[in-house]
Amino acid sequence: MSENVVVIYSGGMDSFTVLHKALRDGKTVHALSFDYGQRHKKELDYAAAVCKSLNVPHKIVDISAINSLIGGSSLTSDIDVPEGHYEEPSMKQTVVPNRNMILLSLAVGYAVSLEANEVYYGAHSGDHAIYPDCRPEFVEKMSDVCRIANYTPVEIVTPYIKDSKTAILTDGLKMGLDYGETWTCYNGREKACGRCGACEERLEAFRENHCTDPLSYE
């Protein structure tokens, strides 16, 4: 029997790569996605399709009720999604307060029910400047807590915490992954906008890997 693990799987390219990395490492993956009221809910459709094709157990949990408590992000509230690179201060508008602590807490609870000792998520170095809950110090402290919060110790695993999105894509391409099966854009329209921070960083990663993004853009 291979080891059970939970992978927080948004449907984006980072978690897509993490999901496949866990599978390549021989883990029995249980994918967990969250509907937190994000305007780019389209990513959940991509997540479901990938898990179905891989025959990976997948749950999508509706936690959108939390938006009555943690509004103010352009991803969940009626605020325009800022355009530009993540290095720009305006991208702080995309921070959903305490999001990853909430998602990780739920994922850890799921892991305990599965007798799994690891929860994977796709934090990476490109997110450190804007998202406090993607920084190494957050992951370290959260993992410490999750080892003692239950009778089953759970470790938070972030394979790409020190890597850029470009490096993540490089690793995924080496695995032969098809990134046409992922959705990144913060605007959940028919085509990716190509201008929001998520799109900018994705396109930059493809340019730096000298290859073409298979997604269609406006």
C-alpha cells in the first residue's frame, strides 16, 4: 500500500505540478479543491477534469460562506482585479485574508480522517512578496502546529517553496505535463485575460522556458 496524502488542488499550474509530483513519488493522492467564492471558479472545472482523467479521488468543498467574514479581496469581492506583475503593490488587492490557513486546516482534518500524514500545497517563491501565507516561515510554523493538533501528526509539504513559477514549469515540462489542462487567470472569463498578475507570471514562466502557453488569451 502506498502512502495516502492530501493535495490542495486549485486547478492552477502550481498545484497541477504538485499533484503530479506526488503521484510520481508513488503517493496515493486525495485531491481537495475549495470553492471560496473566487471569481475564477472556472479553475475548479479544470481540477475536476484532471482528477477524473487520472482517476484520482477528488472533493470540491463549498466554503463560500466565509466571505461574509473575510471580504475585501478582488478575487472574492466586487473589486476590479488589478493588472500588472506580482511585484507591484496593487497586487495586494488579490490577498484573501487568512485563506491558506483556512484551507490547510480543512485539508489537515481530511488527512487525519484518511490516516494520512502529509498535506501538499503549491506555495512558491514568486508568491512570497505578496502572500504572507506562502512564505517559508508561515509553512514552517503551520507544519509545527499540524504535527501536534491531532493524534495523527500531519506535515505540510511544499515541494516548490524555494522555486519560482518558471522553475515549477520547468519541472512540469520535464514530467511531460500538459498545461492546457490548467487555469490561472483571476478573471474567470472564456479566455485568459493575459494582464492580471496571475497571467503575467504564467506567461513569463513560459517565455523563460522558451515554449508557448497552450491556453488561449484575449
